[in-house]
Amino acid sequence: ASFVNEDKLLAMDVITRDEAVDKLDDKVIDELMREMSKSSDNIYSGARISYVSKYLERIGDHATNLAEMVIYMVEGRIIRHIALDKIKSIKETGADFKKL
């Protein structure tokens, strides 16, 4: 929706949520490792679930890349190398990326 509507605020929301998706993937993998180490019966399904988790994390990364493109389309600013805390601050204050 942010891409089609050139919605900068929604794009920033996507970018700021990517970190949570990454952390969730880490938690899932940690839990799977614990379960797989308990019994060899858990290895096959654990491996499959780990693929799903990793693919969902990659979808989050792709969504972030698209959101960065939206901000470039709207603001004319490449934000790929701007720290996440600055993006969060811009989102909260409504500041302009061009001032960075």
C-alpha cells in the first residue's frame, strides 16, 4: 500500500518494524534448536520450520527495501544508510528526510 499510494509514513512504519521481524526470527531459531536437540524426531520438522522462519524474515527485508524505494520516490532521498534510530525520530517528529 505504501508503494502504490507513495505513503511515506507507512513506508517508515515498515522500515521500523523490520528489526522486530529479525528478532522474532532469532527467537524462533533458538527455540527450534532447543527442541531439535531434545530428540532426533524433531529435526525434520524443526528444519522445515526454520526455513519458513527465514523466508518470512527475508520477506520483511524485501518489504523494507520497497519502503526505502517509496521514500526515495517521495522525498528524493536515499535512506538505506541512515541509522534506524534517525528514521524512528523522523517518523515520530514528522521531520523531512531532506534535512539529513
